Amino acid sequence: MRTEKSPSGPWGVMASFDSPGQLLSAIARAKQAGYKDMEAYTPYPNEEVIEALGHHHSKVPLLTLVAALAGGCGGFALASWVSMQAYPMNIGGRPLMSWVAFIPVTFETTVLAAGLTAAIGMILLNGLPEPYHPVFNAPGFERASQDRFFLCIEATDPKFDSKEARSFLSTLHPIEVVDVAP
Amino acid sequence: MSPYATVMDDSQLTGQPIVLSGKGPFGGDVEIPEPLVTGGKKWSDVDRDICLHTEQFPTKRWWICFAAALSMLGVLVFSLAYLLYAGMGICGVNGPVGWGSFIINFVFWIGIGHAGTLISAVLFLFRQQWRTGINRAAEAMTLFAVACAGIFPIIHLGRAWFAYWLVPYPNARGPLWVNFNSPLAWDIFAISTYGLVSLAFWYVGLLPDLATVRDRATHPWRKKLYNVLSFNWTGSHRAWRHYESAYMILAALATPLVFSVHTIVSFDFATSVIPGWHTTIFPPYFVIGAIFSGFAMVITLMSLMRGVFNLKNYITLNHMEAMAKILMLTGMLVGFAYSTEFFMAWYSGSEWEGFVFKNRAFGPYWWAYFIMFTCNAIVPQIFWWKSMRRNTVVLFVVSILVNIGMWFERYVIVVTSLHRDFLPSSWGMYALTRWDYAILIGSFGLFFTLFLLFVRVLPVIAISEVKGVMDPKVARSAPSDAGPAAAARPQEV
């Protein structure tokens, strides 16, 4: 996305608000004005903002399901293979394939694979760790993790013009409007 | 009026909902909950109050606690080294009591961990928003308790340097594989899964808060360090969307996990044929006992954190009361399990089972049974009184007593079932030696050292989650104090 920006202009224009409600109405107004490529940066998640920005599906649940199935099958296969092929033990004539006894291990490997995939998958889907991100160039952006709610219209938007975007954002009663250096 | 929109001081909390008469849609009363964060805190205050402890030089009180914890950790290191050198003979285990203090401590510490997962996962799924004040520290407690617990099965092996044999992997020993029919092999999977998933859950929750610590940092190296730890978290809603999804899934996975772990620990006992161990009540009985003991430890730690770190506005009396209620409920369930065991011993008509339980309560270890029953089933009954649930001194004392009682519960289960088995000629007694005591005390040293380091370097309360349960009308900063000066405002309490 960053490669498409014009070499001289800003990466985006950012407005800051002091409550999620104001951010929400700003997003609605920006959508009405025809902006598409925008992103909100906030100290805590807000379902309505996620929906307003059109971020719908996360792939985390699907990845987790796949990992859970793989982990469960893998755990059960390991226990069965070890008990039947690799190290069969005849204990009082009990069947080698005593599958009930393998359920605890199957359950644990299911949860282990699913849990680690959910956590690591979330981090990778977010593109993290990302050593450089332009939003940190915005003055005052350190408050995005504290008590400010930021809306950034990105330069990749087809309608983007830094001056126009700045004057548009100023009409939404923000605390501040700043350019984000690329 | 939205919930949590009221401003209250800590002393004004009653533990009852606020009644707004005539505010309902048809002119009736509306009840709203009391705010979860008191003192009219703003979002910027939350950052300051919680990050402060990672930013200042530690207080004298912290150093005193840390010195004590570190010396206890020294005891652990020394006694473990001597144990490896001298062998198991320095401990009290011997025939007929072949499982001694190491197994007791293992079950005790694993149990402690369960409350952390319960608070972070189960209460999350049940939308109990008060958990936001305590979940971070409780999850940290889980991790450190699992770390303590992990030591004991390894040293109980006797030859701890062969511990890696328990892991099934292609090896040059034959190859030799583990027995998947054995609960001891299940334990390896359960404990390592529990430790790793708890760590993942904890770290996912920490990411946005590490970003907050980074953004408040003034020293460039500190900023870099926390930036790396937070994986350069920006707080974008693309990220929050994945984050929320992953957090929900981890909670949903950790919920059955927490019940499975102590179930599997109880299988170590229940799948044997020893009277007193061989019962189907063990899985639920162990899980409830674990949650009970864990909540006692959470209350102990939260009482200390409230006092030492001045977090009374975030961990309010309402939080303490909620935990006291859970403690009383689980305490009664544990008491019910004790009674059920006796009923089953009588009702089964099994001579051996009946003897074990008579011997448990009235035999030579009657005092251990007495401590267990009093501390776990009777003492928490004090929480029927609301004034007691909201009295921090009573809470602290009861939490300590429950911790002691739950250690003795495992002592009773392990020792009284083994010391008099089927053959009277092989009866015997068990006593802890000084090395058993040293390792027990040392494990507390490890636990508290890790916890004290945690409160120094990481945010002890889930900042982003607490902000989410505050009302923006109260919590947002006035537009006039836009700018970095706002962070340095003096505290208004």
C-alpha cells in the first residue's frame, strides 16, 4: 500500500478526537464525503468503529480451526502410532489401541496448536512485528495508546488530496489535524 | 444514563446498584451498576497510575519485599543443588509413603494457577467486566505458579537430569517412547499446554499495554525496548479486529483447558487402585479446589497490590467483594466434596475405603484433616456477612488461611491414603524433613521474586481493557489540556 503513494506528498492526513463517539461520527462523515482508505487508531477497541470502517472478517478463527484439527489429529496419531507400532506394550492383555486413554493427550494437543496459532496468527495477520510505520511520524500520535482517538485518511485513497483532506477533517471538530510524513 | 457514568470515590461504594427512581422507560426505577473505576479517573490518569510503577525507581518497601523473596529463592537454589548432589534420601519420602511433599507442592501450585485462567477466560466469556481490574496480575500469577509447579514433578523423578525422557520424540535410546496410557504422560501434555497457552493469552493481552508504556517512555532506549516487546503495535482498527477475535478464541480455548488440567492432575491419583484415591469425584473435586485456592491467592496478592501500589481506584472494594463471593461458593463446594467422600466411603460398603476415611479424620493425621476442614469449609462461611466481604483485613486473613488449608488438603490426600494401605505390616508414617521444608519455602521465593519483578517492569492492570469499561463522558480529557503536559498533571483524588 505504501508503495503507491506519491513520492513527495504525505502518507496521510490525521485528525484526533477525544472520544470514540466523535471518532464514529467523523468516520460516517468521511464516508459520506467519499473517502475509502482510512484507518482509526485508538487506545482500546470499539466494535462500532471496526464495523464503520468496514473491517469485517478476521481470518484468525479459520486459522485456529485448521490448527486445532491438525493438532488433535496429530496428537491422536502420535499416541496411536507409539502404542501400536513404535513401542507396543502388552500390559495384562489390554488392547494396544486403547483410544479412550489417548483422549487427554488429543485434547491437549488440540488446544495447544489452536492457542498458539490464534496468538501468533493474530500477530502475523497484523503484519507485526513491523519495525517502521509512518503513523508514528504524526506529531502527538503517542496519545493513540493513551487518550486520543485518531482518524487517518491515507494517501492511497483515490480521492486523496492532502490540502482538501486537511480542510475536510478540520470541519469535523477535531482537536488537531496533522500531516503524516511517509 | 449509561452504566459506569457516575463518579464515585472508593469510600462511597456500597456494593449495591445505584437506583434511579423514575428514570425507566415507563416511569419506573432503573438500577445501574456502580462504576468499576472510582475517583472520577480520566484515561490519562489510568496510564499514569498504572505505568508509574514501571517508570519510577522502586520504593523501599519493594526492595524489602524483593530482598526477602530473593533470599527465599536462594534457599530454593541451594536446596535443589544439594538434592541433585545427595539424592532423594534427604527427603521424607520412603515406603509406604512414596509420594510426599513434592507431589503436594506440585498440586498446590498448579491449583493456584487456575484462578488466573478462570478470571481471564471464564469471566471474560461471561462478560464479567469487573475482571478487567484484576486479570493481568491474576494471569501473571498463573504463569509464575505453573513455573513453580513445574519444578516438582521433575525433582520428584529422583534423577532430574533424565526429565527430557518424558517428552515423546524420536531418540537414540532404542528408541524408547512414553506410555500414552499413563496419566503421568498426560500430565506432561497438560502442564506444558497450560503453561504455553497461558503465556500466549497473557502476552496477547499485554501487547496494547506495552505500546502504552512505550508511548509514555521518555528515554530512547526504554522506548525502543518496549516498542520491540509490543511488536510496534499501532492501535489501528485493522489490528484491533484481529486482536479481539484472537482474544475471544483464546478465552474460549483456555476455559476447557483450565478444567482439563486439574482433571488430568486428579487422574494421577484417581486411576490408581489406592483406597482414598480411586474415586470418580476426584476431577470435579480437584478443579473446584484449584479455583478455590487460586482465588485465595489472588485475594492475597490484590490486597498487597492495593496497599503497596495505591491501586484502590482500580481494584475497588467491589472487586474484593466479588472475589470473596467466589471464594465462599467454591469453599462450600469443596466442603460438599469432603462430605461426599465420606458418604461414598460408607455407601460403597468397601471395607478399605471406609477404613481410609476413618483413618483420615481420626487417625494419626487427624490434625492435618482438622486444619484442612476448618480452613476450607468453615472459615469462608464468614463471607455470608457483607461487612466481612468488604473488610480488607478479614479478606487478607481468610485468604492466607485458605492457602494453608488447601496445602493441607493435598497433604491429607497424598499422605493419609498411602501411609496405611492394605497390609497392616507395611503401615508407616511420613514427616517432612528440613529439605522438604526448604524447597517448599524456596518455591514461594521463586513465586514472589517473579511477581515482584513483574510489577516493576509490566503494567499490572490491563490498561486498554480498563479504559474500555470507563464511560467516555467521565474519562475523556478536556480539550484544553491537549498536548503532552496533560500526562504530567498532578493527581486529583
